[in-house]
Amino acid sequence: MFKQKTIEEVKSASRKSSSGTTSNAFYNNPRIRGFFYQIALIAGLLYFFGTIIGNTLANMEATGIKTGFDFLGAAAGYDVLMSLISFESTDTYGRIFVVGFLNTLLVSAIGIFFATLLGFVFGVAHFSHNWLIRKVALVYVEIFRNVPLLLQVFFWYFAVLSSLPGARQSLSLGEAVFLNVRGLYMPKLIGGDLSSLVWIALGAAVAGIFVLRRWAKKRQELTGQQFPVLKTSIAMVILFPLIVAALTGFPFTVEYPALKGFNYFGGITVIPELMSLAIALSVYTGAFIAEAVRAGVQSIPHGQTEAARSIGLRENKIMSLIIVPQAMRVIVPLLNSEYQSLVKNSTLAAAVGYPDLFNVFVGTALNQTGQAIETIFMTIIVYFVVNMVISFLMNRFNNAVALVSR
Amino acid sequence: MKEFQPIAARPAPIKTVGFTAWLRDNLFSTIPNAVVTLSVIALLAYYLPLIFDWAFWSANFTGTTEDACVKEGACWVFINAWSYQFFYGTYPVEEVWRINLTLVLLVMVIAASFTLPKSIRLKASITSWLLLPVVGIAILDGRLLGLEVVSTDLWGGFTLNVFMAAASIIVAFPFSFLWALGRRSEMPFIRSVSVIFIEFFRGVPVLSLFFMGSVMLPLFFAEGTNVDKLIRVWLVLIFFMSGYMAEVFRGGFQAVPSGQYEAADSIGLSYWQKILLIILPQVIKVSMPNILATFVMLFKNTTFLLIIGIPEVVQTLQTALSNSYWLGGHALEGYLFVFLVFWGSCFSMSVLARRIERQMNTDKRD
């Protein structure tokens, strides 16, 4: 590609360029070049979007599709399978948007909770002293990470949950929780007049934990004495609301699901669509989180463990005081992206018919109104915003665990 | 004089060597550990025989119709009877050699990029990779080669998943490279366009992209143009993939030491010579594990095509399950089979990725 040049040639070439001939021309100036490249890109993009918008308008006119957001006020005319707020088929598309949004948040929250739990349990299990436990963790991660999520959703929905017994032969737990092919039925707590006091007590107990932790840490720094924070906080959270409940005379009634005719009624019902989606999301993302946790723990040099042992810390204290706080620096950014992909993957609800935002809006509303652009963009923006909120919270958390450098 | 005779060394205590020591260390080191071990063994001992019995000993292997499934175990006859559709969809049987030929070509191109002599490897393999999607489509469709035309409605099954994933990543490769360069560029407008593009395609659920491909994209074309649905989805997959791969390449660019750029500048290479001859080969090498991981993700995501009604393997399975001759409830067998097929391919790719990563690690240590 390059001819060998003699010293003379190179010298003469450099002399030429320094004496200001061809290579100092304006089109060889990187700034001017860059300017023209960008102008070309702008022109190209303008042309591209101009054509698209022109075509779209022409196409929509030809097929008689309306534009604008008027449809949000129109009656939807269809029902949704599950809704956290009251919904009837006469309600508007705007309300169906909210219903779908809440359902998406619900399944994402359940998924994030259980995925984190599974991920940390199996991630730490990878370092167990027990060979069998290590292998179980490995098998879990390698199986569920390498199979498409959609297949897992279907597997739980069609192969597992739909082979459960019918309503009359339900699997039951203490005659309070029932599981059958129609879903999971759980008792529901219905609050009476003074029940809000109990909830306030619970809130106060949770707030108390933070105060307690701060006080205990300060005391340890000053005196070196440790305080059993965990036991005290568990006791606080359980006992304080219980005492308030006892004082107010237990203002709760429990509604148990009961078999009436062919199915259970009352209590909280978890439909199989939600169950299969939530299980699949948790198990799938849990496998990825387990990998993240493993990577995080492995990133801590072994010297840390040895140093901790040499100052006489017990094994469980080494994990919680030395390894995990350092590993979190690696884990949290990975968790952030796993949570975001979990929220995006929750759109797979469309596969089993769980009425999440994507399913009720891009699925059904788009079909009925034909307003593809509005519905798809409204939905996309919601996912963007939810992911931005997750990212913001996780970055706050990350700042809390990040290395404080002096 | 009596010669000194040392007493033979006593064997190490039985507790510290061999199998028993391993057992003590790994399974029964403490009492809680022993309890955990025993309960895991008990669970396995209870469930494994049941699973094996269902899958092998009382399973039905021979036959062609559902009536052949007389034993109460799994009905593998179902998989056997539908295996053609699972792999090739509804592609005509007498034309199926074309799918096989394309698969062979794919394997050959992969093999060529590892085995060709070094002097021509880069050029030859890049050319063959870029030609592969065109040649593959020509063979499968048949229009250009004067073969019988097989319309894209008939394409399907697991091979469609493979082809969609492979064709998307190949075309996305050069694009993602450009996006990654754009994101590193010093020109503000080019940089922001690249950032917006990459973040859009990474931040949006892939399903909504597929819906865009199937519902919104037709609106973008001039009136009267009718672009095949598979091609629209392909376009969407290319965009999606180039967003993700651009981030992989960005990581690769950052991993190349800046001395490499400076050295290339100092011997007077132009921008593109520097990028293509010096930087790109190193970037590809460092990002190989991540490229494979991204490909696994894309491959898994091709199952989402089911939602917009493209007959990939899961869709084929659902069709088979609702077939009126096979209503005996074979969901478990069917899903397990597809589960295993995907698991086998994705797991082997992630093992490969890990091996490459390990090889690169030793490189650095030398």
C-alpha cells in the first residue's frame, strides 16, 4: 500500500507542505472539513425526515387515519382483564392508558423485587462452601440465562400453570391461600375505622429504624460498643403496629377466598397471566443479577478476605462488612441496567394477554383507532420515563456505595 | 555397619486425602452444611427418577400419530412428527435443500474467518460476510437465480430465527461501527445524532420496535410501495442491533490504548487508514466476547417476532399444539424441546465467549 520513500523524498515532501502549497488548502483543514461533514449530515437528515413525514401524511390521508390525541377522550369500548383502578368498557382510552401503566408498574415492581432476591441468593450461593449448592447456583444461572424470555413466559403459562388442578381440587395452604388453574387466591386485609392508625404506626416504626441505625453507628464510633440493630428493628416493625392494633381493638377483618360455584371469590386474586409473566421475569432477570453479584464478589481481591480474617472478623461479618460493601460498587451499575431491561421485557405481557401498558395500548387501542404513531410514541415515552427514574434512583444509590476518594 | 533404614512414611490420615476428604470439605464441613447437602440430595432423589421416568422410561418414541402415545410418559412422537416444521417452517419440502445450502454457507463463512491464511483472511472474510445475506436471500427467495420463488410467508421455524439473527448482525456490524465512531467524534452535531440514535434504540422495548416495523414503517414509504413484512422487521432488527453493537464497539475503542492512535498518526496514516488498519482489528479482538453476548441476546429476541405473527419456531410450536390431530396436551414436551434447542445454541455461544475472554486475558499477562 505504501511505497518505500527515500529520505530525500520525505524531506522534499515536508518542505513542500511547509512552504504552503497543496496540503495547506482549505479543504485539508480538519475544522472546515468537519463543518462540511456536519452540514451534509444535517441536509441528509432533513431530507430523510422530510420524505418520511411527507409520505406518512399522504398515506394517512389516503387511508383516512385521523391524527392528534382526540381519541384519548373517546370511549374505549373494551374491557381489560385486570385493573388496579376501577374500569368499565365505557371509560376512555385515556383511562385505559393509566390502567395499563399501573399494571406495567405492578409487574415490574414484583419482578424487580423477586429478581433481586433470587439474584443475590444464587449469586452468593456461587461462593458457598457446599459443593452441591455451588452447582445448583451454576445450573440455575446457565439454564435460565440462555433461554429466550418469551419461551420461559410460555413455559410457565402453558406448561406449568395451565396444568394445575381445577378450582375444586385447588392446592391450598392452610385453607387461606389457594392455587388453581384460574390463578392464585390470597386472603385480603380489610381495614376498619381506626386501621389508618396501625399503618401510621408501621410507618413510624420504619422511620424509627433509620434513626436507630444512625444512633447505633454514632455510639459505636464513640464507644466501640455494638448495638443489635437488626434484631431491634425487626422487633420494632412487628411489635409497634401490633401494640397499636391491640389498643385500637384490631380494626381489621380478613376476607378469605371462598369457593362459590366453579371458582373462588373474595380476597386478592393473582391471575395466571400476571403470575407467569412475573415468575418468568424474576427467574430470567434473577439469573443475570446472580451473574452480576458473582462478578462483583469476584472483583474483590482475595487479600481483603485474608486481611479481614487476620484481624479476627467472623466469616459472616467478613461478608457483610468487607466484601459486600466493596462488591456493591460493581453490582449496582449492573443492577441498574438489569432493572431497566426487566421493565422493557415486561412488554412480553402481550404474549400471554396480561393487560400491561403495551398490550392494552399498542396492542388493542392501536388496532381500534389505527393511530399507530400516537399510541406507539406515547407508550415509548412512558418506558423511557420509567427507565430514567430507575436510572436516577440507582445512580443515587450508586453514589452512596461508591468509593469515597479523598 | 548397619545401614540407616528410615521407616516408611505413614500414609496421610484418611480424613485429609482422597474422596472422603473432599466429601468432608465440600459437603459435610459443618452441621448446617450437612443438613443442606442431605436435603438437596433428598430432593434430587425424589424428583430426578420422576423426571427420568417421564422423559425416557415410560416415554413414547416411535410412531407417527398421536395414537402411538400409549404410555403415560412424554410423547416425543409429537416432536418427531413436527420436527420438519420446527426447523424449516412451511418451506416446500422439495426446495428445502436451499435452506440447508444457506446454513452450510453460513458455517463455511464462519469457518473461513478462522482458518484462512492470515495474508488474505481479513479481506476475504469481510467480503464473504457482507455478501452472505445477499446470497442467502437470493437462494432462499429464488427469484434472482431463476429458481422457483418461495414467498416469505412460507419461511419459518428455527432456521428463520437463525437467519434473522445472523442477517441482522452482519448488516448491523458496519453501521454500528460508524455509530460508535460518531459517538467518539469531535464534531458536536455528528456526536449528538449518534448519541440520540444509540440511546433511542437501546432504551426502547424491542417489542415496540417490532410494532413500529409492522405498523408504522409502511406509513413511511411512498404511497404504493409494498415492502415485505420480513424485510421491514429485518430493518428494525438491524437498527436495534446497531444501537447495541455501537455500545460494544465504544467499549472496544476505549480499550485500545491511545498510544496506538498516536503511533498511527505519527507514521502519517490518514483517518480511515488509521481506523481501519490499526484500530479496528484491535477493537474487534477486544470486543469479541461482548459481540457474542450481544448476538446471543439478539438470537433470543428473535422469538419476540411471534407477537407480530411471524412464524418463527415458537409460533410454529403453538400452531402444532393447536392442531386438531394433536390435542392431547403436548405443551410440556413441545416447550421443553424448543427450550433445549435454544439452550444448546445459546449456552455453547456463551461458553465460546468465555473461552475467547480467557485467551485474551493470558495475552495481556504475557
